[in-house]
Amino acid sequence: MIDPIEVLGFIAATLTTSAFLPQVYKTWKTKCADSLSMSMLVIFEIGVLCWLVYGFFIDSFPVIISNLITAVSGFLLIYFKFRYKE
């Protein structure tokens, strides 16, 4: 039997994670990260890593996988911020 709460978790995880990916793609494609705030990226990344740890503690696959993907995306944006600095 499929747990409807897990399905809701997967839907939420898919939407919130995929919403972040266009920014990563745009930054990579334009090679410009000037409009991204470093403090926002660092605070965001810390929050995502906390959610990731929380997901492991509560053994929630949707929380773990979505925050793992989002953490990688956040690290990419931080990398781009340094890489494409003028």
C-alpha cells in the first residue's frame, strides 16, 4: 500500500528541488553570479544541510533525497559565485 503522506513528501520534494535548478542552469550558462547574494547562499546552504541531517534522523527518504540534491545545487552556486567573480 502506498502511503499518501510519503507521496505528498515526494511531490513537495520534487517541486522545491526542481524550482532551484533553473537558477543553477542560468548561472552556469551565463557565467554570471553577480545577482546572487553570498550571505543568502551560505544561510540557505546551512539550512539545507540541517534539513538533510534531520531527514536522516527521521529516516525520511523524500527529505533526504531532495535536500541532498538541493545541497549540491547550492554548493554549485557558491562555487559559481567564486568562479565567475569579476
